[in-house]
Amino acid sequence: MAAGWAEVTVNCLMHYFKQPAKLKLAVIIVVPFLLLCYGVGDVHSSIVHENREDLRSLLDFKQGITSDPYRALGNWNTSTHFCHWNGVNCTLNRPWRVMVLNLTMQNLVGQISPSLGNLTFLNTLDLSQNLLQGIIPDSLTNCSNLNRLFLSYNNLTGAIPTSIGFLSKLIVMNFHRNNLVGVIPPAIGNISTLKTLDLGENQLNGPIPDKLWHLRNMIYFYLDGNSLSGEIPQAVSNISSLLDLSLSINMLEGTLPSNIGNAFPNLQNLFLGGNTFQGHIPSSIGNASGLGRIDLSSNGFSGQIPSSFGRIGALYCLNLESNKLEAARDGEGWEFFHALANCTSLQVISVSNNQLLGVIANSIGNLPTNLTYLGMSGNKLSGVVPPSIGKFQDLYALLLDGNSLTGTIEEWVGKLTKLEALDLHGNNFVGTIPASISKLTQLSVFSLADNNFNGFIPPGFGNLQCISTLNLSYNNFQGTIPVEFGKLIPLTTLDLSSNELSGEIPDTLGQFAQIKTIRMDQNFLTGNIPTTFSGLKSLSILNLSHNYLSGPMPGFLCDLDLLTKLDLSYNNFKGEIPRTGIFHNATVVSLDGNPGLCGGTMDLHVPACHFAHRRVENINYLVKILTPIFGFMSFMMLIYIIIHGKKTARRPYLMLSFGKKFPKVSYKDLAQATGNFSTSNLIGRGSYGSVYEGKLTQAKVQVAIKVFDLEMRCANKSFISECEVLRSIRHRNLLPILTACSTVDNSGNDFKALIYVFMQNGNLDTWLHHGPGVARKRLGLVPRMNIAVSIADALAYLHYDCGRPIVHCDLKPTNILLDGDMDAHLGDFGIASLVLDSRSTAVGYSGANSSVAAMGTLGYIAPEYGQTVRASTCGDVYSFGIVLLEMLTGKRPTDSMFGDDLSIVTFVERNFQDQMLVKIDPHLQEECKGSIQAMPEAENEICRCLLSLVQVALSCTRLFPRERMNMREVSINLHAIRRSYVAAIKQE
Ligand SMILES: *[C@@H]1O[C@H](CO)[C@@H](O)[C@H](O)[C@H]1NC(C)=O
Ligand SMILES: *[C@@H]1O[C@H](CO)[C@@H](O)[C@H](O)[C@H]1NC(C)=O
């Protein structure tokens, strides 16, 4: 028994004297002590009884802890005197009371027991850096002897107890980074002993109590990262002890006290960034000459930057970025810049994103040479960068992007050998990248994007072996991509878009072990994607669109597991598209404009592979689904501009009206007009949405409403495309638009619709064929000719008479609408294409157009669309010829009688001369036979007319585009044919 007690006691004391060196001492003390104890008797119970209150408090505390991974409370049991428990220290004399409880960094989980409030001798409580939850118990404010209270870095919630002011001896109150809510109790202002108050990174709101600005002993004052509001009072006490003041990232407003520099004369760190302070920066700030770090960034400070900053001898870091600070082109307001030359410790300065105008003065060279960070981005700086900038050999960041700087960089860039970040994007720099770039071996982020640099990319780039982001996009760089790029192993982003780079993509680029983004679109690159790209296992975005890349679609792209976006559009890739990996998800893959591709998943809308009959297959399998079944054409002025102009300030409700005559319509009007878009009003459905018939109650007009299904890929583009194409054209045979509606629907989703004049007689297709449940209607030769003439006129107008040529791309009977007088109107410009240089369309919105996959409808599409990329007027001519043949034969080009060896074109060619009358549409046959019976002399005229029409149609459908008539010739011919026919019939 005695031996047992001895062991316990020795253990306890050994813990007390943790260091081995003290072990001997322990034994020396312990042995006589043990002897004594053995003589006296029950040592243990006498310890326990002495201060039951504190023991119970600590045990309660232990009980509140639900997880103690490091066994910090391992010896917290009654067999050890609590004064010897881990983290506990007691008064030196009886009655042994707890003075210190320090359990920092023990990963304790649980709640703080209110019983701690009974430890009335406690002067230090440090429970910081655990995982404590729940509230700060009010009772803690009973520990009236507390002078240091650390609860920082926990998950404490609730409000700060309002009774906290009772802790009148408190020197340190640190609740940093918890989830405390509510206001800062004003009673904190009563604790005049406070030297450190840190309530940073909580969710406190309300104002900073005025009393806090009168705590004369304050040294460290941190309230950053809350949601505090209100102002700093203009009259703050002189707190000469204050060294740090951080109020960053709150919602504080108003101006700074003008005497701030005098009130806090010994301030070392001033952090006020990320609020909404405004007004001038008080020049008194220069009186706080001990200031090392000043952060006033991301506020609304305006006016000039005080040159009194130059008086702050200790200034090391000055961050004024993202304000409205001004300097004028004539040099007014730039005085601060010269004054900073006196701040010999200055290393970091940022004035980015302000309103500084004018040139960077050559005196920049007078700034202290130990400058390491210079940020002047996003101002309105112009002129050349003074070569004296090359003096700052310690610079690791030079950010001049987003200005209007010009000139070359040759003279200075190679001198800044310690640069880690060099951002010059979005300026007007010219010239080449000097070979000396190879000396910038520390460079990690480098952007020259969006300038006018030219010449070759120097191979010296291979030396930049720390580089992670390299952006040379939107310049005029020529030549090949240096193979040396392959040495840039840490590269994560490589952007060479929109230059004039040619040649093949070097194999070496497959060595980028950490690359996430590669953009090389809009260049002149040739060859295939190197097989080494199979090694780019971290690649997420690959954009090689708008180049001249060719060959089969590389299968290894399926194995790049992290790939999330792939754009290979507008190249010459050929063959079958894989179906696995990235290709599985059509929404993240773009392969438009590669006419040689086939297969892939349905959603890609690329024709299936059918290797035997390539040409026929190219025609036959082209994407039926994508193109609208029913559509319209419209005129619109300004709509594109208005829609785009309003994009940034999106209103819940934006309506546009064409002309003054027609009223604006709202979503509600349209819903009302269409029986809430009921299926009984549905008159057509296409890839971009649905067309409803309806009557606008207010305007009492019958309309057709094309509602774009914005969920569908490209539908929004289609809306814009249609608006863009039609905003400046007007022709009697183009379907007129009444108005457009771009708003949100009842559930807040974007809603876009075009509203057209309703065409009573529907579309040509229903007149030529039996629709499901639709009886075929009679259509004579003259009405057919009228339709052909009207559509030829409309197309000739689009191709030649409306400024830029416009290609319709989807001419077919369902897109030819007939009004009450059977006048034809060409509709649906959802995939129409302005014939533009494809490179320029790629820069802005690339349009919903000119994509082969989306171009035209099976049967009507020109054969060359199976091979080339560009939409052309010749393609429309071909489609027109097919439509004309269809009108003559009454057969769809997709009729089951046509197949691999016989198309509607060859069918007509073969029966052209002799059997024409037998092979034409039975309705026409009847009409012709009737006429011939009535007037036998008319037979020749009818045959001549039919033959002439067939001739025109066949010269539109020649295999080679250059052999086809153009639309103007077609129109002239058709007018002539109709004229002579009508004249002849009249004469008869
Ligand atoms: C307790 O006091 C001793 C001696 O003053 C000191 O060495 C030890 O660090 C203190 N322990 C705690 C947890 O404060
Ligand atoms: C608590 O203990 C840790 C180390 O054990 C020490 O760094 C910290 O300063 C102590 N806390 C207080 C308030 O003394």
C-alpha cells in the first residue's frame, strides 16, 4: 500500500519536474517527504478536501470535453492533486487555488463549462486553438482576477457576454477566429487595463462602441474580418500606446479622423483595407512616423495621395490599391511618388486600380532601390515605362497591366532578374521579347497578353524554369512555338491564343507535368496534337480551336481524366470521334467546324460514321435534330445592341419593341396569348425552342411566338444570332418581326422570345406534302413559281444587297412561310451566318452559325458542307435548287426512293427531257393536263416553263460550288420564266 502511494506521488512529482535534469532533485525532495507522509497517514484525502470548489470546477470542465485526442486531461483524476494536473497551476500558498488553466493546442472538443466561473483566483485562462463549441459562459465574468483570457481559434458561437465588463483587471482579451455574433458589448470600453483586444474574424456586427476609442492603454487593437458598421469617430483620444490597429474587411464607412496620425503617434501597423471608407486620406498620417505597414486598399478613398507618406521613415509597405485616388496627366497629384523616395525602407508599394493618369515619371528611379513589389495596374498610365525601372534589381513583382503603356520592354526587362511576377497585359506595348528574358529565371507568373508585341518567341524561355503561368495571348507573335517550352515543367497555364504562330505543336509540350490549361486557339498551327499529350495527366482545359490542325481525333484525349473542357473546333480533324472520357459529355466538347469528323455521342450532332459512301453519307447524316423544324425570319433594329448593352445591369424585366407602332409585350402578355404556352397553341418545335400561335389581347394581333429554350445548348446564341443577323435588313419576302421579349419568367428564369406576324397559310412544306393529320393542299404552277421567285429575291437580297453577305444556311420548305395572299416569306435565321472572316468571329461571340454540325437540314444541305468549314452563299444556292426540285416533283429529297445511287438531283437529271410531264408532282400533272386539254397550244409553253425551271434547279445543284449559278442569276432567270409563261397563258 505504502509502496503504491509512493509510486503515485513520485509519478506526480516527476511530471512536475518534467526535465530529466530535475529528476535527481525530485528524488532528494521526495524521499524525506514520503517518510513524513508515511508517518502522518492519509495524505491523499487531506489534499482533496482542501479546495473542493476548484476541484469540482475542473472536473466539470473535464466533463464538458467530449474528445481529448492527446490525452491532455489524462492525469485529471482525484488520485492526483489538481494543482498538478496538466495545464493547471495553483497559488504558491494555501489555500491552493487555481491561478492558471492553459490547455492551448490540445484539439479538445466540447463546451466550456460554466463552472469555470468558480475559479475566482484564475488570472490566466488559455483555451485557444482547440475545437470548443457552444457559447462563452456568462459565469466566466465571475473570474474577477482574470487578466489574460485566450479563447481564440475555436468554434465558439453566440454573443460575447455583456457582463464581460466585470473583468476589470483584464489585460488581454483574445477571441480571434470564432463564430461569435452580435454586437461588441460597449462595457468592454470600461476595462481600462486592456492592452490587447482581438475580436478579429468573427461575425460581429453593429458599430465599434465609441468607448473603445478611449482605452488609453491599448496596444493591439484588432477587429478585422467582421461585419462591423458605422464610422470611426472624428474625435478619438490620444492613444500613444497603440501600435497595431486593424479594422480590415468590415463594413465601416465615413472619413478617417483628420488627426489620426497625431492621435496614434506610435502606430506601427494600420490595416483598414476592405471597408467603404471615403474622403481624402488625412495627411496627418505622415505624423505617425513609426508606421511600417499601411493598408488602405479596397475602400472609396478619393483625392490625391498625400505626399506626407514621404515623412514616414519606417514605411515598408504601402497598399493603396482599389480606391479612387487621383493624379492628373500634368503631374498634379504625383508628388507623393517623388516624396516616397525618402522612405528608405520602402519595399512594397501598390497603387493599382485607382485613377492615376499620365506617364510614369522617370524619377521612379529615385525610389529606394530595395523595392520588391510595385503595383500600378488598372490605372490610366500612358507613355513608355522609364528604363530607370531596370534599377530595381530586387523587384519580385512588377504589375503594370491594364493601362495604356506603350513602347518596348527591351531596355529594362532583362535587368529585373529577381522577378517572380511580371504582368504587362492589356497595354499597348510593342516590339519583341528580348533574348534577355532568359535571365528572369525566378519568373513564375508572366503575362504579356493583349498587347502589340510581335516577332518570334525567344527560345530563351526555356530558362524560366520556375514559371507556372505564361500568357502571351492576343499579340502578333509569329513563327513556331519553341521546343524549349517543354522545359517549363512547373507550368500550370499556357496561353498562346490569337497570335500568328505556325508550324506544329512541339512534342516537348507533353512534358508539362502540372499543366491545367493550354490555350493555343486562333493561330495557324498545323499537324496533329502530339501523342506526347497523353502524358498531360493534370490537364483540365485544352483549347486548340481555329487552327489548321488535322489528322484523326487523338484517342488518348479520352484517357485524360481531369480534362473538363475541350475545344478543337474549326480545324481539319477527320475520322471517328471517340465516345468515352471527355467525349462522353457533349456540353464540354466543341468540335464544330471539323467537317471530316463523324460519330461520337448523339449530343455532339455530328453525322454517324458510314465509311462506304462517304459523300452521300456526309449529306444524309447531317444533323436533323439540331435544325429547327419550324422557323421564322425577322427584322430587327437595335435589338442586339440593346440586349448586349443591358447585359451587365440585368433588370428583372427588359422588353424591346420594334418600331413605335407595336406595343411592348411582357412575359404575362405572351403567356396569356398562348394559353400559358399550352400544347394546343404549339405550332412547331425546333432545336432552339418552340413556336406558339397566339393572339395578343391588347394589340389584337395574331402572332407567332418563338420561345427560345435557353436550357438547350446554343439557344441563347441562336437568339442573339437571329437578332444580330436581322437587325439591319428589310425585304418584303423576309418574315417581319413585330417585337422581341427578353425578360424573366414567373419562376425567375431567363426568357427570350421573338414575336412575328402570324402567317395564315403556314409553311410550304404542308402545301407540298401530307403532314401527319394535315391534308395536302393544292398548289398550282403559278403560285409555285411565285413562291420560287419570292424566295430567290429574298436570298439574292441577303447575299448581295444588305451590306455584309448573309448566308441563311437552312433553306427548306418549312422555313418558307405563306401569308394570307400566298406571298412567300423566308423565315428562321437561327443558324444564319454572316460571312465573316472566321478568325474575327472567334474573338467576340463566335455566333451560333457557320458550324457544319449545325448547318442546314438533311437533304437540303450542300455536299461541300461535308468537306469544308465555311458557310457560303453557294450552299444556299444548292438548297434553293433542292427546294425548287421538291416543288416540281412533289418529292422530298429524303424520300425513301432516294438512296445511295439515286438522289433527287440524279432522278430529275435522268427524267429531265422526255419524261418530265410524267415525273412531276401529280398535282401539277393534273393542272397541266387540264390546261393542255383546254388549250392544246399551251402544251409547249407549259413544258418549256417546266423545263426552264428544272434547268435552273439543276444549275443550282451542281456538285462543285463554283459551277452553280449565283442567286442573282437565279432570280433574274426565274423572273423571266414567270414573265414569259404568264404572258403566253394570257395570250392563249
Ligand atoms: C506552472 O508554473 C510553473 C512554475 O512557475 C511553470 O514552470 C509552468 O510552466 C506553469 N504551468 C502552466 C500550465 O502555466
Ligand atoms: C500556454 O502554454 C503554451 C505552451 O505550453 C504557451 O506557449 C502559452 O504562452 C501559454 N499561454 C499563456 C496565456 O501563458
